[in-house]
Amino acid sequence: MPKLKTKKAMQKRYRITKTGKIMASRTKRRHMMTDRSPKSKRQSRKMLKVEKMHVNAIKLCMPYHR
């Protein structure tokens, strides 16, 4: 059976932790940050845990990442 290719777009968007959780960075962080409140800017620094319904699809796209 041939090697499976990793989908590079998924690899750039998601990180898989050692425990198997999939983390994604939050949106709306690129520009126009002056319009946002300090609270929302501070909260958007953290990574976001991906919902269960998307986990299997993401893991299939990244076969060799834990």
C-alpha cells in the first residue's frame, strides 16, 4: 500500500496535541485589531479546541501526526 499524503492546508491550520486533542488558532486576528476590545484580543490569543464532529476528518487528512 502506498504512503498516504498529508494535506498541507490542514497541517498549517491545526495542531494535534500529545493527548490527541486537535487545536486550531482563532479567527479575526490578522488586521483591524484596534476596533476590538482588549478582552476579546486577549482571549483570542489562546488556541481553540476543535469540536468532535470535525476530529475524524482532520485526522484522516494528517495520517502521520500522532
